[in-house]
Amino acid sequence: MERPSIRSYSLRGNRMTRAQSLAINAHWDQYAIALAQPLNLNQNFPDKQKVILEIGSGMGEATAQIAQATPDTGYVAVEMHEPGLAALLMLIVEKELTNVKFIREDAIYLLSHFIADSSLDGIHLLFPDPWPKNRQHKRRIVQSEFVQMVCEKLKPGAFIHIATDWQPYADWIKVRFDANSSFTGGITPRPDWRVLSKFEGQGLRKGHQVTDFRYVKL
Ligand SMILES: C[S@@+](CC[C@H](N)C(=O)[O-])C[C@H]1O[C@@H](n2cnc3c(N)ncnc32)[C@H](O)[C@@H]1O
């Protein structure tokens, strides 16, 4: 299967702390979802009405807090950075969360080859890497093709929520989603459920303004 030609994540170190390695050895298989075709994430949480795919969960602090606050919803985090997933795994175990699982994969590859069409209840894309330089723009995860793929994977009436603290990326996101006639929505007030993550805190300290988007598939 073809891998994406563009990497929207940066290759950071994969060094683990001892606690992270122990958590991986003890619990990884319990919470990691194995890839299968087609993958319907709702089957991983038969007792939940809705399952949200979180793209790029980072160190998992926001994921764990959101999941803890909304136990009736299942969350699947997809992230490439293994120490980040190990940190999320530790939070899952510490908080005894039963509504979070994860997939270590490139979200673009996951969506394009595994996730069943019209199967997702929602997507969270919180603080995607902004790739600020002109020559890096092609690495932004939000591209017209990504918007179309998201459209194909969401159920009718399902949503994608995006937050960014990089104004030029906010403008870029708006142009691409507004151009796809299968979506309605746009800029939305910050929702109560969106807790402050490390990345957002860093942005706010630099004086960045945060923009939230909610687009619903028609
Ligand atoms: C700026 S961080 C934000 C993390 C987190 N959402 C937060 O708000 O703290 C972006 C994350 O997205 C991940 N990421 C970027 N592109 C990805 C992709 N194609 N598939 C999976 N993860 C990706 C990166 O590894 C990184 O951890």
C-alpha cells in the first residue's frame, strides 16, 4: 500500500523514559488498535454511542482530560510519536480510562487505506503542526485532498473540530474547508470541552490567538 509522499509530522526522538518503557511493555497491547481493513472504530467501543478520532494527540494530556470528562464517548488517538503515545498510555492507566485507545500510524495513511467510508462520528484535529515557512506549506496536514478524504470518512452529520494558534494556518484551513461544498460550518467559539494543552499554552504565551473551527458533513 502506498505511503503518503508528504510527512505532516516532524521526526522527533523516540527516546523513552523508563516509566514510559514499562508502561508500553505492560499495557500497549491492551490499548493499541491493530490495523485491519476496513476499520470501523465503533467496534472497538461497543458500549459507546459515539467514537471520535483524534489526529495527532501529542503527549496525550488533552486527550486524557477530554476522555475523562466525557466517559460516554470513545476516543481513538492516532499519533506517530511513540513517547507521546507512551505518555498517553500512562495517563490512561493512571486515570483508569476505559474509553481511549490509540493507533501508532500516519493519520493520512490510516484514513486513506483503513478507515471505512462514512464511519466516523467525529474528528479532533487540535493544534496540527503549522509548518509556517512557505516551502513547508506542503507539509500541512490540511490540504484540499485531506478535506475530501475527511468528508468521505465522516458519517453524514458528523463533524471535524480543528484548533490552531497560527493565524496564517487558520486562514489556510478556512479556504480549503469553505471550498468543499460537502461541509457546512466555519469558525466557532472555543468549546467547553477543549482543555488547555501544552502546545496551546506555548502559543498563548507567545501572544498567539487561537481559532476554533467546526465543520459538519452535509
Ligand atoms: C503541535 S502537536 C499538537 C499535539 C496535541 N494535539 C496538543 O494539542 O497538544 C501536533 C502533533 O500531531 C502529530 N502529527 C502530525 N501529523 C501527523 C500524522 N500525519 N499522523 C499522526 N500524527 C501526526 C505530531 O506528531 C504532533 O505530535
